[in-house]
Amino acid sequence: MKDSGSGYVREIRALDGMDEEVKGEGIRGVGYGGEREKERLKEFSKRAGRVIFFIGPEGDFTEDEVEKVVEKGGKVVELGKNRLRTETAAIHVLSWYYGIRG
């Protein structure tokens, strides 16, 4: 944080389940490859505040899991044309979200 001059602490962590995090405070997004209306990552990343972004396991989220995020005001977000591994998807989202803010 000191080197970058940023006051944000970025945290990436694995979850056993998403129930508790869905209830947390913040702007919610979920990367999902299924058929749903999606917001582009470029637009989602313009939102300010604490972000809780869910990146699914291999094989993607179930429709029920995505619906839990949407019910709490979350957005289904398109991460791009290419299929990403879980590890690279997290870096991709962080680079868009924090790259716009400098």
C-alpha cells in the first residue's frame, strides 16, 4: 500500500461457501458464463466502494448460486470473450477494478 500510494487493501481468498459473503456489505458482482443478462466488466469496475466479487469454480456456478448474489443486489458480470481459469480471473477483475482508479 505504501509503495503504490493506495489506501485500499485488496484481499483474495477462497470460500467454503458463498452464503456468508453474499450477506456482507458492499457492491457484489459474480462472473458467470451461463445465459443471463450481463454487465460488462468495464462498466461494473466504475462503481466505487467495497467490492465482493465471486469467481466460480471449474465448471462455473450453479444458477441457484448466481441467483443468491442477484437477490442481494449483485450484478452478473461478463469477464470477456475468453474463458479464464479461476486464478487468472481474479487478477483480471482486480486489474480492471483498480486499474481505472489508478
